[in-house]
Amino acid sequence: MEESNAAIFQNEKLLKANEVAELLNVSRAMSYHLMQSGQIPVVRINRAVRVKPGDLRSFIEQQRVTS
């Protein structure tokens, strides 16, 4: 059972604000704003703030605009 848990965590590395910014092609300040405003859900570990990749994918999908 421990091996399957390790595989799950290995594939879902939590993202830092600068990584979120890079993936969204926005400034780091903008990524912090999106995280602080709750538009992108975060995981808090003491003072560190991280984003689950799945939550970032959901945010991107919610931003899609169809003509």
C-alpha cells in the first residue's frame, strides 16, 4: 500500500508561486494575487503556499472562453 501512495505523491508535486506564474505565463505577483484571492486553491505548509497541479488545471479550464 505504501508504494501506491508514493506513486501518487510523486506524480503530484506541489507547485510554487513562481512555477504557477511560469505555467500561466504571468508575473509572480499575479500568481500570488490569484492564490491570495482564492481563485486558485492553495495548500499552506507553515508560511509556504503551494498549488496542486490538478487545482491549477481546473482553474485554467474555468478561464476558457468560447465564442
